[in-house]
Amino acid sequence: MYMENSNSKPFQEELKVISSRLKELRKAKGYSNYEHIAFDLEMSRSAYWRLETGVNFELKTLIKICRLLDISLEDFFKGIDIPKSKV
């Protein structure tokens, strides 16, 4: 799992949106609690819980989640808008 650093602070809003989407899709697929999906993903409960609380994580973890939930990356990111940089 990728550890957060000070460079990730500008992305907190986007990470929260992604974590909310993850929780929404988990529930839509019938995982009423995060412990069950953590088990199916072969992750610790605490590691999965961090994903749903906005921790930055690796793309391979997202791919594994999408495969388990039987959704595409496109479907995962549907409706998530990332603001354009002001720089």
C-alpha cells in the first residue's frame, strides 16, 4: 500500500471522492460491511478500511477491487470530476 506524504495533501478532496465511490460500489454489490470485501480481497480489515477513509493507494489495488466488483475502471470513475489545476 502506498504511504501518504506531504505531497498528497493537495489531493485530499479528490481522494475523499474516490473513497466515497468505493464505499458506494461496495454496498451496491451487496457487501454491507467492509470486513467481508476485505476478506474477499485478501486484505486486512484495517487496510481496506483505510481505502474507504481516503488514504492514497496503488492502482493495482484499485484494479483488484474493480475485478472483484466486476466493474471497469471507466465505471468506477464515472461521475467523479477532478478539478483542473489553476497553475
